[in-house]
Amino acid sequence: MNASPEAIATAFHEAGHAVMALLLGRPVHRVSVAPNHLRLGQCEFTKGAFRPTQDEVERAMLILLAGLAAEARRTGSYAWEAAEHDLYEVRSLSRGRTADERKADRLERRMLDKTEHLFDRPGVWTATERIAEELLRRPTISGRAARHLFDQAIAQAEGG
């Protein structure tokens, strides 16, 4: 990749959100690393029905933390400030679970650990790399393209 370190970090951040969403049954509408006045990139989700889970708050936290975790896995360091918006949303969700500051901190740490662990599943990190590479070639990809790259990586990891 001949992209800048910042562009690579952003691509992995957004790919992380997309892959975690797909892994957890949340359809992706579009993934972009085209900056706007608010952010460097964006992962948009499909409106409407999607597979319900036992814990919607946990799923939301995992998807939000996946950008930070994927970027850190690729770059070797956590970009806490760059993920400020995601972390604000995570904090809001954890506070909805407990008003106790220490319990909220522990919950957030557990969710970040779980997010990092999910990237170790067969094919999941490969899917993240493929989506990030595609985002470095084209600044915006469809949810359908992201789903295709995700499914392909998972199938190859499972020997299919």
C-alpha cells in the first residue's frame, strides 16, 4: 500500500466497524474513508430489520469499539483521541448499564477485550484487511461489496 499512515489507519478503522457489524448480523449500507467536516470516514448501516441479538447494547458497543481495535491492531497503538466520537457513544451505552464509574470502565474494557478477541476468529482479520485495502483503492464501497469481501474471507478460512 502506497497510502499515508493516516489513510491506512482510517481505512482499518472503518473496515473494523464494517467487519464487526457484519460478523454480528448488522447489515452495512456503505463504508467510506472520504473525509467530511465531521470525520475522516464513516461506516453506515442499513436501515430497517436486522437479526436481533440477546444484547443489543453489547452489539452496539462491540461495533463502536471495532474501529479503535482494528486501527490499533494495524498501527500498534490506540488512537484514543481520533476515536473520541465512538468512545463517547460507548460511554453513553455503558452508563446506561451502570451509573458506577468503575463498573462502567470495567464494562468498556471487557467489551474492548471481546472486540479484539473477535478479530482473532478465522477469517475475521483477513476480511478487515481486504475491506481496508479496497477502501485504499476506492474511498467508498457499498455494503454489498463489504459483505462480499467478508463472506469470501470467512469461507476461505473455513476451507470453503
